[in-house]
Amino acid sequence: MGGQSAREVFTARRTSFGAIAAEYDAVRPSWPEETVRWMLGSPAPATELDVVDLGAGTGKGSRVLARMGHRVTAVEPAEGMLGELRGSLPGLEPEVAARVEPRDGSAEQLPVEDGSADAVTVFQAWHWFDHEAAARECARVLRRRGWLSMAWHRRDESVDWQKELSVLVERHENIADDQDFPAFPEAFGPVEHEVFGWTMRQSPEDLARHAGTWSFVAIRPDRDEVLARVRDLGRRAAGADGMVELPMLTECFRLRRR
């Protein structure tokens, strides 16, 4: 963008979420329980686990984990995102809210004790981390046989209108934002991989709001013009009920602590 270096653009994108935390929480997709169960080691039973949700953001994944009965340490470095996460807890059932402990911290320096977690989950965030440092920290906090799991939502571009959306925002979908999937230390076993398909429904207005939370759109100088075109596309793609169906693919990876 303009005369910015790749590192400057990356930093701008990574830090763009705090200012739009409420919008992010309102319109970004949640995480289907089927996906989360796999991330925690399904098909093996996974009841009342101690989970570190790393890069927890506004708590989209943390709340799902807590509703499933797990104890969650939600680690997030951005003040705006962490504030939105904390603010969401009083609206949950008291027993669910009690399972979530928000903590200010980063993937590279986890505020979590050694060997205290059964699982570390990373929802839509691993590409923002220093991979080597984060992997070492995850190995440190995981118990033996615990899982490190990460997942990314992406739109299914086999649908014609979603291809048009990618052209509008000048960004085709991929897993890790042009960064190669990293190697992991010997503390972990081999990488396992799964893809889950599902459909999200939004109004054309919420589709535009959703697109506005994508970091590569949020930092554009012509953001408002782009979102107006996304809104128009949503109106053309909407069904008779006025809602847009977004077929989604959720790409998941998991590794077991040796």
C-alpha cells in the first residue's frame, strides 16, 4: 500500500482490530462445535479440559469452549479486543462466564504456568505470531499428550458471487496470509489436518460490516467506497428473505505434545 514496506503493512493490519473490536464481535463468524471438538482431540472424549485460547480476540472461540464445559484462559494482547471479551461475560450464563479467565498477554510470552493446559487453541490468529517463539511457549504450557490446534475460516470461492467479492476487496482466500505453515519443534508430533464446511447467513449490511473487519480492508484509504460495493453485491446475492448465504470452509490443524 502506497510507499509502505511489507513489514509496515503487516504491523498496521495486525494492530487494526482493537479499534473495531465491537464490530468484530458482532459480525465475524463464530466456531461450530464440531470444529472445536476436533481441535480438542475428537473422537477421544474431551470433558472439562484446561484450555488456553491464544490470541482470543473478543472471545468468539473462548465462549464456545466455555459453553462446551471447558475452563478457558483467554490470552489477548490488544486492549480493545480484551475489553470487548471481558464485557461479553456478564451476558453469558453465570456458570459459562465463570469458566473464562481473560488475561493480557502475547503468544510469545504466555502468562500461563508450565504444564498447566490440556489444549491450546488458536482461532484465526496464528499467522500474526512469531511462530518459533509461540510454538516454544505452547510446548511449555501444555501437559504431555495435550493438543495445540489452530483454525482459519475462509470463504468458499467456488461460489460465483464470492469470487466477485474477492475481486472487489482485492484479496483471494488462503490459509495463513501468505506465510508458510511453520515447522514445529520436536516437542510435538506430526501435524493432523481437517476441513469443515458450513454456511453463514448475514444481511447485506452485515456482510459489508463483516468485510470492514478484514484487516486488509480496514486499513485501506478507500475503505468506505469498497464497503459500499460489497453492500451492493450482497443485495444482488441475497435470497428472497433478504439474507446472504456465505458457504465457508474452516481449515484446521492440530499437533500433540509428546
